[in-house]
Amino acid sequence: MTKLLIVPAILVGLTGCAGVAFMAAGPPQAILYADAGTGHEATDNNIGKKKGEACASSILGLVTTGDAGIRAAADAGGITQISSVDNNFMNILGIYAKYCTIVSGGSGDGSGDNKE
């Protein structure tokens, strides 16, 4: 019986530590490799052509750096009217993980907006 429990315990241990830094965000998890996106929010604003991205990365879950906030992503894309917020998560063997927030929208002055 003990031998049967060892294999699952080892597999759980292999899920890696780097992804732990972003677990609260609720991105998809995987044991070997993950690169997936999820929709987060949408507003009533027109869908603009501008896009901004902000990321944070983690090494072994021990060191995490970056600002993956919505404000940072909007600033990176010059967006003042947000139409949608998406997230992308990448994890390689639990050694390196990256979490990004992608914001779409327009500037509010009509430039870069799609007013169809």
C-alpha cells in the first residue's frame, strides 16, 4: 500500500514551485509545461485596437518580480478606456513561471479605437 502512495506523492512534488507564486490568480496549472490564457473581465466600452501587457515572473517560487497589474498593462498600451482584461500563464517544470495581464481598449480620444 505504501508503494502505491509514493508515486502520486512524487508527481505532486513535481508540479513545481514557480507556479505557486501565481496560484491565487487561478490560471491553469500543469505538471510539465503550461502556456494558457484566460478571460478575466469585459466592460461596456467599445473594443479598441490598442493592447497593453504587463507581466510578473517567478523562479522556483522563491523570487518573484514584476507588476502584472491592470493599471501597468493599460499604461503600457496607452489605454484609458479598458474594454477587456485577459490573463496568460506560462510555467516550465515549476522552475520558471510567468503571469501576464493583457488589457484591450482605446484612448478615449478616438485614436486607435474601433467605433464600428
